[in-house]
Amino acid sequence: MDDAEQRRAPSPVFVDARADGPGVVRFFENDPAAPFYRLLSQLRVPVAMRDMMMAPVRACYRGEGVAIDPAALPPSAAQLYPQVAVTTLAVPSEAGPIRCACFAPPGKDPKPMMLYVHGGGFVVGRSEDTAFVTSRIAAENDLLVVSVNYRCAPEWPFPAGLDDCMAVLRWMRDKGADIGGDASRILVCGDSAGGNLAAALPIRGREDGMFIAAAVLLCPVTDFHFEKFASFERLAPAGVVIDAAFMGFARGAYLAKSAQWRHPWASPALADLKAYPRTLIVSGTADPLVDDNRAFAEKLAAAGANVEHFVAEAMPHGFYFFPGVLKETDAAFAAIAKFVADR
């Protein structure tokens, strides 16, 4: 079975749990180098360098082995927003069911819907990690938020994750009424890598005749040639939340071929932005990606899009993630609420 067939193969498990992607290491007995690969597999586990790098990244991201003082943690999304009901959806796709978390505030249906795409450098993350963000957006804006758990790289490189997001977006358009949503009012939102995927959806969605009412992009990556931006060169070498080393790895894991850096579904800033939906971009001046975000806002405006750019002074990448830590977090969510209310 070739890689294309494997990507299309239906699966009974949620797609984000599939371990049979085209980026998984394989070698065949008829390969002339098979004896070398067999020996290598005895000497080290895992075999591939990318898998060696991914194991600690994922373990550290999940906090494995870290003793956390409960008193140091902010309140959970469930504690802060008990009125928001959270349910699990299994959205069908060609690759198998896509696990989504649906955040539904109380009140009368139908509600506008938002597809939310979590970050994590395209290689880690899940809807549970962004529950505060999605719960707060749902509660403060009376939106039905569907948070998608897409396939991650390097096991599933571009465009698998975007395929999953697009499948959920189509499902929201076609079946959203079944969960109390208004299919005529769909927004997209994402943070970091998820902001990249969310920014690409209006471009890809044009091919499906998909109407997206608005986009909210939180510290997104919009151009994979990020070294050309002064803020990246200045801030990324010793960055705390993201840095040059991780960004280079994430790019290589997600975009297996350098030509893909220029693909409009990968670098939305390089796409035809005509008829792009109204957009809010949220950034911080201590984020290596702030100049990328400024450039994208300027390109959207030049293409005739209605774009707003909220920039928080001295704030790093992802500064909006934790409640009660930074006043700028509240300011960012207030900007989102104002933007959504203006619909």
C-alpha cells in the first residue's frame, strides 16, 4: 500500500491516535541497506532522529515526570466556566473519526459556531490543553466552539492536519444544526500552529465554496520563511516559549519538502488573499512571530480585507493561555469579544 492509499484508509480509531502515517519509519527486507537498518534498530530506540527528538518533546509538553504543586496552578476551565457544557464529537472523515471537543454555553439555539485549532508546533497538543481558551470564548461570546484534534507531524506531515480541520469545517456546515449551531455563521480560530491552520482554512475553503464569517488568529505562523523577519532574528535564538531551534524542527516535521514552505495552504501570507474574511490577529511584542503577524495584517489590508491587529506590549508567544496571571490576557479576550460582537 503506498502513502497516498494509506492516508485515505479509513480507521475505526480517532485520527489523532493513528500511528500509521506516511512519516512513520519503515524499511523493507528487499532494501539493500536492510541489514544496516536491522542492526541500527537493535542499537537504539527509536531508530529515526525525528522520533528521538519527538519523544522528549511530547513527554515534556505533557508535563510527564514533573511534580506540580496544585496550589501553583490556576483554576481549571471547568471551575471557571461550569455553565459551559463540554461533550465529545466523532466527526467522520476519509481518514477515520476525528475527535472534537464541543464547548456549548447555555442559552437559546441556534448559535454561531467557531472551529478552534490548538497549537503545539504541528507536533504536539490536544483540545484539552486549550480548554480555558475555548471555554472562555464560548462563554463570553455565546459561541458553540468545536475544538479539533487533528493528526500531528512528523507521523502525519502536511497537509494531513489541515485535511482534518477541513473535514470538521465541512461537517459543521452540513451537520452543525444537529448540535445547535447556525451553519450560516461559522468562524475559525487557532493559536500558534493552530493559528496557521486556521489562517489557511479560508484559502482552502474557497475551493469548496465554504463561507467563513471571520477568523481569529492568536500568535499565528503565517509565513514559513520566518527567518526573514527582524523580530524572529532578534528574539528567537534565546526565546522562552518558542525559539529558533524548535521552530526549525517543527517546520521540518510538518513540511517534509522545502518547496512546501511556499504552498499557500502552508504559508497563508503567500496566498491570494482576495475575499479573505474579516480577521483579528492577536500578538505580543516579545513574540518572535510578531513581525510575521504584522506583515500578514498589512497584506490582508492591501487585499481589501477588514483586519484588526491587537498587539500586547512585552508579551510573549501564547501569553493568553492562563487565567489570572497577566492583565494582558483579559485585554486580549476583550479584543476578541469586541471583534466577534461587531459581526
